[in-house]
Amino acid sequence: MDFEQLIRRRRSIRQFTDEPLTDNEVETILRAALMAPSSKNSTPWTFVVVSDKEKLRQLAASKTSGASFLESCVMAVVVLADSNASDAWIADASIASIYMQLQAEDIGLGSCWCHLHNRTAVDGSDSAVYVRRLLHIAEPLEILSIIAFGHKNQERRPFGDERFQWNKVMKA
């Protein structure tokens, strides 16, 4: 598949089957993240892979809304970064995240981003604090997001040309 087809097909998937990912699928997704560029080649990101169903259920409470799909995925990757290693840690971790999502789509898997930075958990705590406690994540790692992965249990139409907002493109 060419790149344009890939980015048209990649849509947020929030419903997954129970079929586990193979070791090769997991490694392929993580390899993509590890190849992502970063500011000054600082590679400030770290990834925590979660496949335990109870932990996934608990991660679904990491945000007051918009995280419930984490309970149905078979694997989630918590995306962290060392803010001391790069002042561009949010951008660096975001690029690595989308690399994982594009790679997942390329091998026929679904994914969905759950943003946690500056969000609130179901228990009222800061989302990052909630995940830090749950997964025993040490400082100075910052928590950006959680990406859910799995076999798709929903179909979404690819992006069509009618969705292009050309009015947001300017020439100088």
C-alpha cells in the first residue's frame, strides 16, 4: 500500500476483538516507534507495554471521558518521555506515537490515541499521577498518552476528499 492510502485508511478504532497480537506484531509496532525522529536525536521517549486485562481495565479510568476503549484493547502502549532530555519531549513522543499507529494500520491492526497530558482521571486525580501510581513510573518521565492496539472490531470508512479543509492552507 502506498503512503496516501495508508493515511486515508488509518482511523481511530475504539472497538477491538479479543484476538491477541502476535509477538511479531508487537515487535513491529514497537520497532516503528524506536525509529521515530526526535529533536537533536535525544530520543527522550520510553514505552510501557500493557497487555494484562486488569491493568487495561484500570487504565480505562485514567481519564474522565474518552478512555473507556482501553478496556477492550488487547495491548496498550503508555507513551512517556524524559522532559529533562528534550524541551521538545511532547513533539518527540507524539511523533513516535503516530509512527506506531501508522505501522499498526499497515499490518492490518487498529489503534486509538488516548491523550493524558493535562487531563483528569475518574478518581479526580491528575491523569498522569493516576497512571504513574498504577504502573510505578518514576520521575522525571512525563506521561503523554496511551495508545490502544488490537484487531479491529469495527469498520470505518477511509478519509475522502470532501474532508479536506483547503481553507486552512495558506500560501505566503
